[in-house]
Amino acid sequence: MILLIEKGARLPAIAALGRQVAAWARAQKQPAYVWLFTRRHPYTEGVRFADHDPATVGAYHTGDAPCWRGTLEPLNLFRRTRDLQPVDAELATRMQALLLSFAKTGVPAPDWPRFDP
């Protein structure tokens, strides 16, 4: 299991989730791993959304999904909303490699520490 925690998430919510994940991890016979996603989307200046303010939003729930799936470019399919940088493509490539390694071997990377509650 890989746990996703977004930077800027509310502390009580993270604490509650952390307790649940720790209990889940203790009950498993497989190792668990934690992922902290902190990349703020590089929004195009002046872009607006109905559900969040690009000027103040940090990393958010599901903000990492386009990186895991390799679907960053479709974020700009209908209108330009992100000014993607080379680091975004590099991050997505790395995240996909970690996910594939986890699926194949049960370990995201050889140097990734196991979550030990």
C-alpha cells in the first residue's frame, strides 16, 4: 500500500488518516509505504476554477493523479490551465516507475523505507 498525503492538508484529517493507516498496516502481512505529494500545479496566470483558487491552492487531493497516470497534458486539452515545466514530466516519469516497481516487486524503490507503525 502507498499512502498519499497532500501538503497543506488539515492536520486533524491527516492524524485520523494516519491512525487508520497505521492500524491497517499492522493488520497486513505485506509491507506498507507512505508517499507525501507536495508539488503545486504550475497554473497558468489568470486561470480560474469554480472549486479552488489557483493563487492560493497548494498540493491537493488527487493533484498527483495525472502524474501517476501520465496524463499531465490533457489538463490543457480544452483550455490552457497549467504551464507545465520539464520537472513535471520528470516527476510523472519517476512516479510511474515507482508504481510499476511496486506492482512488480511489492517495493516502490530499493531505498524507499517501509512504513512501520
